[in-house]
Amino acid sequence: MLRYLARRLLQGVFVLWAAYTLSFLILFTLPGDAATVAAAGGGDTSTVDPKLVEQLRHEYGLDQPLWLQYLHALGKALRGDFGSNPQTGQPALHEVTQVLPNTLGLAASALVLAVVVGFLLAIASTFPRASWLRQALGALPPLGAAVPVFWIGLLLLQWFSFHLRWFPSLGDQGFRSLVLPAVTLAVPTGAYIAQLLSRSLRLTLGRPYIEQVRAKGAGEARVHFAHALRNAVLPTLTMVGVLIGNLLAGTVVTETVFSRTGVGRLVVQAVGDRDLPVVQVVVVFAALVFVVSSLAVDLVYPLIDRRIVLGRAAATA
């Protein structure tokens, strides 16, 4: 088990390095650079003074070869220094941590809501005896997954903010301002969870041991919750890392639609300003969340199914 964890940690380190390197190379290929944007002061970059641009490029180290820029930036990142925002002069890590609590609160609220709704919808779509009701409930997850996040946000704004005036339309002050963004972000995630879990539940409910449980007189509630759900939930757990990544990606659109301060809006602004340090902090953080959540799932697996521990022990023996 220790050998397995060590291997997973090494894989996690590789993922972080790959995320950092790819973000560096992708942003480097974009037209323009931070020096040009800074020289324009957020205005038209076509009228900037070329001498000022060259001076800023020298100050930022952008006139050095790409490989040297990369090694210098990577060495500083390993010490926790991702550089400074060329517009404000503030450390990139500090700017991200300032708005990170808002994004984490939104993502956590959406995740809890998505898990609850996804599980309830998956169970409801496999529980009724009437086939038409199962089919109707089973059609909801694909619909929720297909609808774009921004369209859900605009629809909720139109009805619950502008028409009914139940919730504020903009800002991030208080619980009421969190409700609509959390629901917007939870709809597609909950739909994915419901799709995965309902499909897994249907397969599990068709297995021979479930028929044996029914033959012993167990009711549908006991069959679902005491026998089928425990095994059916395993494929869903494997997608936790991907779902959390989708949540973080969805905050970019959601925070923009609802004008919320957060990492999503900060990334949009940083990409426009060619602010490489801020973008890389966010990319590395997202990769770290994926690595940690995937490792946590691996640790939770044995608590649900002891056979996984036995299988790993046999594989490493």
C-alpha cells in the first residue's frame, strides 16, 4: 500500500509539472506579451511606444530565450514565488489567495448541491415500478448536462432576480447572492453524477446477487440502499477529480455572468493582460485539486469495498 501511495504521489508531481509547463508554453504562443499590455496601460496596444515596450521586456526578462525564461520561472515556482502581476506589481500568489475563498465557497456549495440532487435523481430514476416514470426521470440528467452553463445562469437571473426578485442579480455579499450561482454551477455537475450513478445502478440491479436478495423477501428500498448503491457508487467516485475540475472551470462562466469576485474572473482578466504568473498559479492550483481529490478517492475506495485492498495487495505481491 505504501508503495502504491508513493507511486501515486510521484504521478501527482508529474501532473503538477506538466500543468505548469503546458500553461507556460501556451501563453507564450499567444500574440502580444505582458510588456506590451503594461505599456498600453490597459488601452490600445497599437499606439504604445516601442522603446517603452523594449524597456519593460528587459525588466520582465521577456527578452531572454524561452528555455531560460522557463527554467528561471520554474526555479522560482519551486520556492513558492510565481512572480508578480505586471499591471499591479502585487505577487501573483497573493492576488489569487485574496479571491480564492469566494470561489471555493461557490464550488463547495455547488458540489454539495450537485451530489445531493444527482444521487436523489439517480435513485428516483431506477426506483419506480412504472416504466414511463423511470424513463421520464432518466431523461432529465442528459438534458441538464446538455444545457450550457451560461444559459442556465441567464435563465435563473431572468426569473428569480428580475421577475420574482427573490435573489440579487449581481455581487457576492451574503448567502442570498450565492444561491443562484451555486444552482447554475450544480445543474450540469449534478446531471453528470445522476447519469453515471443511474447507469451503474441499473447494471447492478440486474446482477444475480440482487435477484437472490429479492428472492429472500427484501423490499426495493433495502435492495437499493443496502445492497445495490454501495457497489454502484464506485464508478461515480472515479469521476470525482474530473467533476471538481469541471466545477472550477465552470466558475469562470458563472462568476462572469453573476459579476462575482473570484478566481474565474481573475483568470479571464489575466489572460487578456497576458499575466502569466496569475494564470500559472490558478493552473497549478487546479491541478493540485485534481491530484488531491483523486488520491482521496483512492483512499476512500477500500472503506467501501474491501476487495480493492486485497486486489492491490495481490498485485504488488
